[in-house]
Amino acid sequence: MTLDAADQHRRAVTFRRLHEGPTFVLPNPWDAGTARVLARLGFPALATTSGGLAFALGRRDGANLVSRAETLANVRLIAGATPLPVAADLESGFGESPADVAETIRLAAEAGAVGGSIEDATGDPADPIRPLAEAVRRVEAAVAAARSLPFPFTLAARAENFLYGRADLPDTIRRLRAYAAAGADVLYAPALPDLDAVRSVCAAVDKPVNALAGGAPEVTVAMLADCGVRRVSVGSTLARVALTAFVEAAREIQETGTFGFGADTLSYSRVDAL
């Protein structure tokens, strides 16, 4: 499904306005079915998840094993499933040059996205984070491509240090400030270790901050909002919740020959209605 120009512009304006406050949750479906469920539950917008897509395709995430074409097909499927704005997880932009990143932004817009994120990871375990100057050039190219579109595409720039074991908060903040100066609309540092780090990031930048939640059950949306977070996403968490239930149910069948897991599932008619 291809969105018509008026519909995509409406979604883009709606999505941009959500970042003006209050804090909102941007959940991450991995297919059309989960997108529709989240829409029926009342969420205002959706974001794709590279992890959820990789798992659905039977591949490892974060290792450049999912192609741009596969990612864009997933974006198109999710954008076409509901009337909600959709932001695309575009990983590192699917290319080594800034021009490649710019083309990815344009293609994501064609697929129906009204926002998207570009990260500074390389996909190389031996050297997982790009040099700052290189990363900035890529954000600049993404910003230029976003600004060339006929609607306000909301670009998030991600600093991946903590996600790849580089627990360097000053460098993370330095990167986010550089990405803001390059024109990014939203800033995102996944896997920050605690609320103090989240608060430090929010205080250090002048753009809306996205926080990754779902890994620490004691953290709430209200707590993140109190830190200054404007947008909360859950990454691959919902996909992993579903896979956890799947694995535990399959284990019960295999190991005990019983089907107790069925007692706690949504009914067929309820799922069909969703």
C-alpha cells in the first residue's frame, strides 16, 4: 500500500506535534498484525524495530544481516496496516557513504514512514562505533534528505555507545550534541544504565530525547518524563516478550507433553477481533 500525499502529510504533522509534549510512548510492532493490535489499544504512533524484524526473519540483529529492501518492505507493511504515524528503524542507514544514508531516508518516506532513526553503529564487532566526524556527516546527509521531502519527516539520531559496551556518558552526550547541531530533530542513546544517566542526557541537549524502556520493570513512563524524556520506545522488547511466551509454551509441550500455557492466552475470537 502506498500512502497518498495528504494522508502522509497528516501523519507527519501529527507525529511532529507529539514531540511537543507531554511524554508519549512509541511502541514497536514487527509486522502488520502487531501494528493493528497496538493501534486498537490506543497508542498514538508506531515505530518499527530492527531487532523484531531480524528475529522474525531468523537472523541476528545488529550484524548487517537484514537488507535495506527487507527493512523498507517491513516499513511499508506496518505503515499500511493502520492510520497511525510510523517511524522507521533504519539502523545505520544501509550504506557506507552519506549519500547512501540520504537515499535510505528518501526510500523510507516512499515506503510510508514519517520519521526514522539513524545510528552511529558500524555492525562490526571489532569496531562497533563510527568516528564522530564520520557519524556527523551521515546525520547531516539524513537531515538534508529529510528536509527535501514534502512533509516534516522527524529524524532521530542515535548514539549507540552503551548498547555496544562503551559506557562513556561524556562521549555519548558529545555525540548527541553534535547530532543536534547537524539538524537531528530527536536524540536517542539506547541502553543508558540508569535514570541519572537519562537525566544527564536530557539536561545536556536542547532537542526532544527518546528513551529506551522495557528492560527495568521498576522504571515507569512517569519517571522518564520526570527526567525530561519526551518519547519512550521499547525496541525489541515486545517481540522478545512474544518469543519468550512461544519458547516457554514449546518447551512445555516438548518436555512434559502438557498444554497448560493455553489457559492464559487470549482467545481466538479476541485475537481475531484485534
